[in-house]
Amino acid sequence: ASVTWRSIKEGTSDNWDYAAMVNVPIIADKLAFRVVGSYVDRDGFVDQIDTITGAMTENINTEKTTSWRAMLGYHDGGMFNADLIYKYQEIKLGGSNSVMPATAAWAGVGDKYTQFSAGETNSSSETKEIILDMSWDFDSMMLSSLTSYSDVSDVSRITIPGTESSPNLGDYDGWSQEFRLASVGGEKFDWIIGGYYREADRVADIETILVFDTTQKAFSLFGQLYWYMNDAFTATLGLRYEKLKADQSAVIFGAFEEFANDSWSHVSPKFTLDWKVRDDLMFYGTIAEGYRAGGLNVDFGPLLGIPPEFLNPIQPYQDAYDPDSVWNYELGMKSGWLDGRLTWNLAVFYIDWTDYQSEGDLFLGGNGIGYTINSGNATSYG
């Protein structure tokens, strides 16, 4: 168990972290139960000046977080091993961490840790997750299964004095299953093959005016082959196929609806060559592609009945945005010197990013509504 106390400059001295863990053997050397818990209680350091009432509230960015995890583990050193894990977390937040030092200096009120906003802001989220991790050791092969289910709900609210505010609500639930089969201790080759499936549903309720419901189904197959060419050289070849299907509905005032759906699929390769000069010196080169599926946006204009001339997007609006991908080219060295007392690693890389996804914004009077767009291409090297 542990207790941590801290004092924050510009804040308070009332900040505490508590944590504890207990591990209980049930069957000696085979079955055990563990519980881990923590609680965080922190006062803020940001002051708010209400742009409507002019009132100042100190230390609004508070946090209270409760977390715990329970695990039942079976490990007997034999063929079968398993862990069953349950996770829970609740987060309660006050105002945001954003500050406006230039505005505070110009207005002559507050300090550099001051923000100017209307009303009282608070938010909370609750996360629950169950994981079952199992493996079977068949000497020359290892079979693994990973099953998970998660549920996340969140609430955020801005309360303006003299008004009754409706909260923004979000709810996410999803489950996934992955299987992997891997060889163990091959002389010339080793390999991994696997499959993955996920279903997820996300509902967002914006002040009971707009309700979004998005469902995604993802499926992938992957494999990787290791070829031990000789004692010095190892070649690695990997492939991953992925398909994602998305369905989305948007409802305004419970009456007007818009539906959209799309799907994307892709194959991503990877190739690596390792040159092991000696036990503590290796050079490598790798070429690999990373991939991110596309998604759906909602056309707010027709839903809200807003004439096109009142919409002023910074970037052109897209009903759906395309996948983006990166090609990574890398050369490197990993080395140890002075009998392991010194490690020296070096890498040079070049990344080519195509159709990268970024945030666009529709301005509706003083309110901005965000959406995702494909902005173009980019490169990164170092």
C-alpha cells in the first residue's frame, strides 16, 4: 500500500494519491487471485473568470479518479495458462486545464493560470472491461486466445447561471476476439499466423438535439515469417489484411434522420533484414506500411436546416473520409559495448504519409462543429 501527498504551486496542498494491492494464493504455484486499487484526489490550479457573471472561481480543474483491477490467474507450468481480468475506472473532472495568459494580462485580471469561459463545466466517465487471456503450449507451437469486452459511458455538462442545461452523453460498448498460432524454436524458420474480429457501437447524445449512432465491424488476418538464412542474417516478412465496415445514423430532434455506411479493406506488408555481426552488434533495415481505415462524417447542414451560405468550412466538407497510410523506411544499429555497460543504438528513418486524416471545422455562427477530412500528403524523417 502507498499514500502520496503533493502541494501544487498556484493550487493547494490538498492533493492525495492512494494505492493498494493484495495477492492471495488459492492453489500453491497454480492458482492465485490479485486485486489492485487506487484513488486520486487532486485540487486544481486554474482559476476561471465567468464571461457572463464576471465571478472568479479558483482551482476549477479538479480530478477524482477511482480505479481497481481484479485478476484470477492459472499458471501451473504445464500446457495451459489463463488470466481472467476485470478492470473498472471512474473519472470525475471539474473545469478544463486550458489557460489564457495573454487575455489575463490584457484585461488586467487574474494571472497566467486563468481562463475566461461561461458557466460551470464538469464531466465524468465510467469504464468497465473484461479480458480473458488463454494460451496452450504444444512444445513446437503456441496457441493464444485473447477475448475482451468493454463498456464506456461519459457525461459532460456546461451549466450557465439561470438556465437549465442538458448534458452531452456518450456510450461505447464493444468486444473483440483474437487467435494466434506461433511456432517455437524452429531451426530454419519460425512463423506466426492469426485472426482478429471486433464489433463496436458508439452512441453520442448532444444535449438531446443531435444523436449519433455509429457501428463498426473490423476483421483482419495476419501472418509473419522469420527465415534464419544463416547465423548472421535473418529475414522477416509480414502481411496483414484488414476490412472495416461502418454504419452511422444521425437524428435531430427525434425526427430528421440521415444514414450513411461504407467499408474499407487493405493489405499491409512488412520486410526486415537483420545482420548479426556478433552477439552484441546488429544492423537492420526495414520497410513497412502502416494503415488506418476511413470513416463517416455527418452533413450537419441539411440536418439542421442551415442554408449553405451560412456554412463557412475551413476545409471542404466530406461525407466520408478515405483511409490514410504510411510507408516507413528505416536503417539502424543496435549494439552493446564494455561488457554490456554501454548501449549505443542508432536509426535513420523516412516516412511517407498519404491522404493523412485531420480535423476540419464548420463554423455555424459562433459554434464550431468538427469533422474529419483527408488533408493531403506529408513526410517525416530523422
